[in-house]
Amino acid sequence: MPTLRLFQIDAFTSRLFHGNPAAVVPLDAWLSDDTMQAIAAENNLAETAFFAPSEEDGADFHLRWFTPAAEIELCGHATLATAHALWNHLGFAGERIAFSTERVGALGVERDGEGRLVLDFPARPPERLDPANGLVREIGRVLGRAPDEVHVSRPKILAVYENKRDVHELRPDLRALAELEAQGVIVTAPAAGHDFVSRFFAPALGVDEDPVTGSAHCVLAPYWAGRLGKTSLTAHQVSPRGGELWCEVRGDRVRIAGHAVTYLRGEIDVPG
């Protein structure tokens, strides 16, 4: 029975038991998809990241992410956690880690002068739906409170409120939300102390509420940059665990920065 290393990292926080926990599993060669999905289900975290040496020129590693229920196309906090594990526990010596991915191409992670890890991700500006669109009414119903605006950036939906209290107090119908034709729903509002707050719900992927969602900020950062007329933004995801992010929009890319701390280092046995 092969033994693999496993790290559990709290991402987008500098304090244990906050931010978003992700599992990271280094591989020399890929396991079967069924085995990786089973490991992710066993971990029962929002995401488990698997990486192996990349065969693509210019990339150090190929990276994949699994929720307890499915493989996904892009994950911010588990990418941050992977970079943290590589630099702090696996001896990676470079100043920048280059990842290749199947669905979103090249991604990068760097370290800044503030001790943060900085993701280089694609920007995904959302498009506003007409208020008469049936999905706008449906989003208000499943969230329990009608938003001021609804935007779409496939595979996510963005619901915008004018008051951060609305975002804090939302109690969505998760069963109904899981039936929407979307990977998940981002909710957001302006905030004092940060440029905006957010939450993210993805029950269809086995994640009722994600604690801190890097990929959601590929949508949020372009939206708030356009609305506020600034390219550098501070963000607070106000889940019960909570997390802080620093975002910078650079054309068709978004830089998303945050801290990370190690919770667990261990080994797992998997079927041969």
C-alpha cells in the first residue's frame, strides 16, 4: 500500500483555525481519478490539491483540485496552500512557482515583501443580468433576500448587495441553490475597513459555504475595480472562519495575495 505525504494548510490567514483549510498531496506520478476523488472525499475539506512534476515547458508542476464531490477547474486557496507547502516543507528554492493546469492554463505564485503569497490568476469580469431576467428573481428566492444586482461569470453567479449586513445575515436555501445551473453563488457588498466583503456558497460541489474563495475574487476584483475606479483592492470573506485577501487587477489577470499557515503534516496510505 503506497504511502503519500499530506499537508493541511489554512490559507488566506495568518492564524490557525481561520481562513480556508486545504489538503495538499505531492505526487511523483498521477493516481487514478477515482483514487484522488476518494482521498478528497475522505479529507472532507473544501479542496484537496494534488500536484506532480509537469511535462510542459516552463512549468514546475501540474496542479489539480478536488472537492469532496468533484474535480474543479480552478481553486485559489488550495493553490496558495500548495505553494506554502512547497516553500516551507518541500524545499522548493525558486522565487516563483509555475503551475500548469488542464482547464485554465498557466498559473503562478510569488512571494511579496509583506510575507504574503501572490497568485497570478485569470480575471473573469461578470456581466450584469437584466433585472427582468428570471434568474434574478430566482437568486433572490434561494438566498432569502433580493440583491440589488445579479451578474454572471460562468460557472459562477454574483449577487450584489448595498449593505454588508445583508451579506452577513444571509441564510440561503442550500438545497435550492444546489439545483441552480452554476458552480456556486458569490454574494458581496461594500464595506468599511475593506473595499468589499463576500461569501461563497457551492452546495452542488459538496461545499455548503466555502470559508475563503480565491477563485471567486477572479470575478469580484474586476467587478469592484470597475465600480470603485481603482485596481488595488482589499477584501474580507466573512464566513465563520473568515479570511483576508489583497487583489490587484492587471488587464486580463488578477493578482490575489494572502498568508498561509500549516496545521498538519502527515502520511496517508492508499490502495496500490
